[in-house]
Amino acid sequence: MGKTIEASLNEDYTHPVRDVLWGHIYMTEKQAELTICPQFIRLCRIFQLGPVYLTYPGATHTRASHSIGVYHLGRRLLQNLAERGASEWLTQEGVKAFLAACLLHDLGHFPYTHSLKELSLTNHEALTGGIILKEPVKSLVGNTGADPSLTAAIIDREMPGSGTELFFYRKLLSGALDPDKLDYLSRDARYCGVPYGSQDVDFILSKLFPSKERGADIDSRLIPNVEAILFSKYLMYRTVYWHHQVRAATAMVKKALINGLEHEKITPEELYNLDDTGLFTLIAEKTGNPLVESVKEGKIFATAGEISVSNADINEIKEISARSRLEEQFAAELCKEGIQITGEDLIIDIPEPVSFETGLFVLDEDCNFSESSSAFKTETVNSFIKTLYTVRIFCNQKFKQKLKTFSNLYSILYKVTNREA
């Protein structure tokens, strides 16, 4: 008689990995081999939070440690759901594919990926799928008992595929209570030394119910936990991910990179498969732009001004391809007012789109989460986004005091953007 689904999730997990957040994490020996292949080791050289360490010095954890944490929570998630009936539609090969997908879901990540979504770059999920389907990763995934094609398709939703199991795993890996979010919120908070991200993971995993169509459902007992996750994400964005110094450092790297891409000194393909050091070296060598060296040395642009607006108010400056031209025009207008500044000394920073996933079904209330007894209605979640969405003007530190006390700063910005429109 073949091994049961429950057995495939519990037997042969003898390789221990010690993790700061979750303690001992156990893998099979073949799964552990994935963590020492060059493609995974590269993730050890990418900070999970990019330049956040400049503001929160403890934030030096990596994409690799996060990925191992997601694998751990993904295995625990499947164990709980299998016991509650999901084993009826799961296969041993599929289970191994999902665990491999959890472990390798960030394999295509390159530095600052999430901050570069506005650019015409291949998304990291597609890059991950491509890496998994090439050697040596393809064979290493196969050695774990997984189907590499299924593993890649779980991560890359644009990849063709069909079947209940595939769609079930896709829902589990990306959703309101996915192992990715449960790990990164808790891990990022721990390493930054802030209290906002910690989640009651044990309780959450113990109260999920499997659904072929939706992945995992909840009952009303988990509503407070979902609310905690939503508010934690909001607080982490407000205090950590979009902290003004973090935004400034990110914007500086982004400006240098966009300039290099626009002037064809850098090609998109050169960015893929880089680590943090590789990205900084590439920009410095190919463009000579001093901004990345300033970030490396902790010389971050200052905040000259902030504008809290709704998305509709800033349509004129949302287009990233026009941003550098607007900065030049902004600088020219400031020069007319007696402030001798150039476009290289200014950055207009527009936050990337952010979402707060609430796509859960509440079984005992027979409705979607947004229609449930939760206090977090759609308008509440939208208000989170509006509060977070702040346009900032960053400037070289030597112009900080002049621009801080310059009364016409905002009127000139609106003049430039309206002219552009």
C-alpha cells in the first residue's frame, strides 16, 4: 500500500535548519539540497528589506531565510488542511511540488524588485518559473518527489496549467492568509525590532478549512486574526516599508537605475539573477551615477516636502517615464526662484500600488470577509491605502534647509505637473 498524504508530510523530514523565528525547521535531505544550489544561495546575498537596515539596523535578514520560513509554514498549513479533508484531492507529487514552490517562490527575485514594478521588467514569478524549469534546479526539484512543471506553475500564474490541485495550491501560496505573508510580517517585525507584525500563527493554521475552489476558508473565530494581519500590514508599511528614509534610499537607487535603462546603458536582462552587491556594482560601472554610492555610504537624500493625496490627484506624475523630465523642470523653476539646484539633486517619489487582500470566505456567516461581521469593511481597507499614499520630494542634503523653508515648493510642483498634463 502506498504512502498516505499525511505520511508524505510527516515522514523523512530529518534535516534540521535552525531559524530565529520558528526554531527548528525540518526538511527531507533532498529538499535541503535545494538550499545549497547556486540559485538559492544567491538569495542569501539579497536583503529581504533592501535599504531598511539604514533605518532599522537589525533588518539584515535575507530572501533565503524568509524562503525557508515560507516552506515551514507551507508544510504546517498542508498538514492541517490534509487532516481536515484536503487529502481527498491531493497527491504525493503535488504535495512535494507545493513545498518546493514555497521554498523556491522568490528564486527569481533580484534586488529592489518590488520597488521596480512600474518598469517594463519581467516579473519575479515568471523568472522563478523559468529557473525551476532549467537545470540544475529542475533535477533537484524532481529529486524531492515533485513535478518541476507543477512547481513552476504554482508560482507563475501566467504559466499554463489545469486541475483542481494546481489551482488549490495557487490559492494557498498567494492569499489573505498565505504562508508568505505570515512569515514576512512576523520576520520583518522581529528583525526591525518593532511589535507590529507578530501573528498568532499556531491559532491561524489550526482554524483553517480546506476548499477546492478557494484554497482555505475561515469561520468567524478567525476574523480578529485576519483583522490583525490587515492592520499589521498597514503599520509595517507606515513605520517600516514606507518610512521616509527607506523611501528616500529606495528612490535614489531607482532613479539611478531608471536613468541607466532609459539611456540603454543597462538592459533589463542584466538585472536578473543579481544580488545586492551585483546590482550596485552594475549601476556604478555602467552609468557612473553617484546615487548608489551615496546609498552604500548611508548618505540619503532629505525629505523636502510631503503631500498626502488620493491616486486620482496625482495622475499627472504617476507615469514613471516622465518622472525625470518633471524633476528637471521642477529644478529649473526653483532656479528661477534663486535656488541653484539640478534635476539630479531632486526626486519626486510616488509609492507603488499596494493592496490589502481580504479574499476569504467566512463559513459560519456564509459570506465573503468584506461582508462579514468584521469591522474592516472595504471602505476601511481603502482608507488604509489612502493614508499610506504620500508623495514625497527628496533632495540632496545640502539643499534641505532651503527647500524646507521655501514657501512656494508645492505651488511650483503643481505648476510643473499641470504643465506636463
